[in-house]
Amino acid sequence: MFIGFVEGDGAIQTYANGTRVRFVLTQKESAILYYAQKKLGIGTVKHFPQGKSGNKNDFYRLIVDNPSHILLLAFLFNGNLALTHRIQQLSLWVQALNNRFGSNTILLINTAVSVTLQDAWLSGFTDAEGCFNVSITSNARYALGNVIKMRYILDQKDSTILLVIRNLFGFGKVTLRSKTDGVYRYTATGFKAMNDVISYFKVFPLLTKKAQSFDKWLTIHNFVSNKLHLTEEGLAQVRAWQKQINMENGLTKKTGSAHP
């Protein structure tokens, strides 16, 4: 799970002409960073207040810059990364670390690991890059004049990994988002088809506040699947849950820069 989270949100940095290395995770949510810090036993979590609107613009960073600790992360990442550009970033770490600790300290494994539904990589990646969404739109062909759509969404500049994930689930589409700098989106929608997505996240639960969004999203999925939305009261209940999901998603949007 940690590897997937890092591939989505981490910064594997090499600077000062390739002589210095640093690892950074930036999040609005501090709890997940303190959790990672405790599990790893390395790094420092720092709070960055921002703007004049209080903690709505705050964000946090887990920062690791001790070369010995970076070496531990390099051994953890080596051979376990799925994204090509992350492997390229790791290769710069390996060069810098071998220059510091000895030429054969770490040998780069430059082949990408396969993403599957039998491990927690995608759960971590979703904590970093995903969201669960419910839309209610007017449509006279449906009961009460509204149609409810469930969506699982991943955004990423690497379209290749999104195509891999689409193929894992066997449905959905990958599109280039308009008005973005080359950001692609995997969108999975439907009710019956979404059962495989639901089964995956039940086995490999999310660790950020997106877990709360998923729980409410799943409540709506079950509610609608059982046709309990086909009354004015039922539809009103779905709208109330929908607002809660959108609020939760807003709390976990990316913010800040990866560069301290």
C-alpha cells in the first residue's frame, strides 16, 4: 500500500547536481503522514499554514533527507515500483547513494512491477490519486426524473498505468482531461460492474479520509441497488449522502508543492 501511495503522491528528489537526495510526501491530511512516519521510523512531519483562510489551506509534509534513511527507502522501492517515471527518479537516487556509500551498495532494478488486484498497491494509489463520486442529474426517462451515477475515479499523468487498472477491472474508460497539463482520468461507472471495485477495497481498505467517502459511497450503492431511492424520501437521503461524500473529497484534495 505504501508503494502505491508514494507512486501517486511522493516526490523522489535528487538535486544539487545529483549529489543530494530527499523524499517528500505532501498531504492536506496529517494523520496518514504520521502513520507512515511511525511505521517507517524515519522522517519528520511538518505543518505548512498557507493563506489567510485558516486551516482550509494548510498542508503537511513527511520529509526524509537523511542519506541513510533514503538508502532504506531506496531498498524498499527498488524492484517494487510500477510507474516508469518513478523508476527513473529512483535511478538518480541510486547513483547518488552509490557515490556516497560505495559503488555496489544498491543495484537498480529497472523493470516495473506488475499491478494486480491481489495486493494493496492500488489501494495506496487510490488514497493518493482517487476519489469516489455520486452524481444526480435530471433525466425524464428515470423514476422521479433523476438518474444516479456511481463513479470511481483516478487521475494521473501516466495514462499507461490507468489503462492497466482499467484492464484489471475490465471496464471503464481512460480519457485526457481538458484544460489540464496532460492529466488523464480513469472513470469507472455503473452498478453491477462496480462490484469488483467494491470487493477490492473491502479486502484492501483505504487508510486516508477517502475511506469515509468510500463507506458513504458504498451505502448509496447498496441503497440504490435495492431500489430504495425510488421515493421522494429515498432520493432525498441519497442527496444528503452525496453532499457528505463531496465534502470528504474536498478535504483530501492535493495542495502545496512537493518541494520544501
